Amino acid sequence: MTRSISVIVADDHPLLRSGVIKMLQSRDDIVVLGEADTAEGAIEQVRTCRPDIALLDISMPGSGIEAARAIAAQPSAPRIIMLTVSEDEDDVVDALKAGANGYVLKGVDADALVSVIHSVHGGQSYIPPALAAQVLIAMNNPHPEPPAAGELLESLTARETQILQLVSVGKSNKEVGRELDLQEKTVKHYMTSILQKLHAKNRVEAAIKAQEAWR
């Protein structure tokens, strides 16, 4: 009889984590040894449970990529699969450099995820075909010239520019919403788009880039 593949699942969204665990536990050839909701917890679960596969979310507290790096450095490290919503090529490249052997998008169906787990456990690597070409280009050109702040700002819509101007002078999402007659959750949605377009990690970095371009 073929030995079951042992897995730990780390994700900070309880419903998603429990759904993945329940699905994996329904398979005869996979056993879930542990779960975590932070990078630190994932690292500890690997040390304690010694699984074959560590299934990690990228955006959980402490960073899934940092967890992958620490896990990959352990003696007899498990194979690592990132399970994430991020299609950002930088995240894929960072994950692979950190030691991940697979990269799976959360929209994948159950059978496909199990197939990837078996493939990675067998020594292969996996990247979604839609991302593979972008990742290859990024890894062959690891230090591209970053676009100027002014160029990035040109990609913003008129409304996004308006919101960024208010954020740049220190206004909160609630204050921006009040001034522009928008709901706070709508402002948050716009800010997510603004951060992506400006390649900014947070609103402070976005504001700095804007101020540099508007000088």
C-alpha cells in the first residue's frame, strides 16, 4: 500500500483553511498533521510534525515567503507549496527563491490541488501555466529598471489621482470618503488599486512616490 503524503496547512483565513483541510482529509492518500495561521506557527508545525508537504499562504501574518525561507533551511525540510490569490510575478519569483517548490492559485479546484501535491511530493515543481512565461522573464531579468514615479502616476484614473492627493496630505480613508462623498470601503477598494499600480507596499510609500512626482 502506498504511504500517505503528510501535510501541514498554514493560512490566516479560518474558513478557507478549514475547507482545505477538510478536502485533504477526505483523500485516502493524504493526511493532515497540523495547521497554523501565522508564519511562526507554520515553522513550528513543520518542526513538530515533520510533514512531507508544507502548504503555505503568502499573505498570512509574518509572511508566507519568510516562513518558506525558514522552513526550507531546516534539516530534512519538507517540500513547500504556496497557496495564494496573488498572481504577481514578483511574489512567484520571491517564493521560488525562498525555497517553494510549487505555487498554486486559490481558485484551483480540489482535484487540481491534490494533483499538484502529488507532483511536488514526487520531486517536480509547479507554477500555473498562465504565470510561467512571466516568471521566466522576471527570473532572466532580475533587476529591471523600475518605472519612474511620474510614469506610474499616469496609470491612475482621475478618481484614483483625486484620492491619492488627499491621502498624500495625511487624510484617512474615512476622511477621504467624507470629502468625496464615498463610502469608506469604496475608498479602500480604490487604495488597493492605487497601491498595485504604484508598486507601493502601503499608503505611506504611495504618498511619498506621489509627492516626488508632483514636486
